[in-house]
Amino acid sequence: MDLPVVLEDWSWAEQPISSSINIDALFLRKPEIPDWKELSQFYPYCPGGEIIFWLCPIEDTEWTLFEGENGQWILMPLTKSPGHEESLKGPITPISGYESNGEKIWIYLARYPLKPLQTAMMSYYSQKVDSFQSIEKENDVWILKEDMGRVVFSEQGEYVILAHYL
């Protein structure tokens, strides 16, 4: 993956974003905390950083950098939002999309604790959830009806990553 200026000089480890979501992201190794001063010098038009996730359009890609579990910083390229019929509803932002083994996978970011996020999303999905499963937390996997796939929730510090498998 070609990284933007500044970010390419830092040390990254590619690994899954959680044990329940099998999608790789780049985890910052060195420096341990992003150098916000250096980033703002190169990308003064990019919002966020330090206390909220950083968003930045660079060339043909939009990037996000956010703090996950244990203070670990995660870098991911953003993608175009899924089509309306595939898009999840709720206080979430689509950040990436993949296709693996014939299955579409959309990754979303939410800046809410897990339970309030699920409560907000349940207002829309209450009639569409077929069953719940638990991997890391109680009811952190929703199996949806009508070929709508499944949604996996993974807490990453003050954020929640959602993976929607279709």
C-alpha cells in the first residue's frame, strides 16, 4: 500500500483490526503517537487529530487515522460509501470496502460506546435482526434477515468498528 508523505516515514504493522473482524489495517509502531505538528505542516487542510480521528484526502484516497484499543493508532484508507441498498443506517461512517471469497465486506467507524451505538441502530434494525451471537462481547454479532448479511461490532478504545458482511 502506498502511503502519503510523512506517513510513509513512520513504522507500521499490518494486522487485523480485531480478533472478530478479519480485515487488515495499519497499526502505528513508531512513533507511538502520531506527530500532529508534522501532519498539520504537510496537510493543514485535514481536520481532526489528537482527540478525534483524523480525516485527510490525499491524491485519490481519503485516509483516516484514529486511536484504537490500548492507545494504538490505526491507519486505513477510506472508500466510497456503499450503495444505498447495502448501506447500514445509524451514527456510523463507512471507511472501507472489500470483497473476499465472493462476500462483500463494508467497514464502518462509530465514535460512540458499543451499547449506545447498538441501541441507536436497533431503532432501525429491530425487525431486521434474525438472531444475536457473542464473540468478544454480549450480542456483538447481529445476523440479519432477508439476505442482509451479518454485522460484527468491535470496540476499539472510544471507537467501535463495524464490519458488515454481505
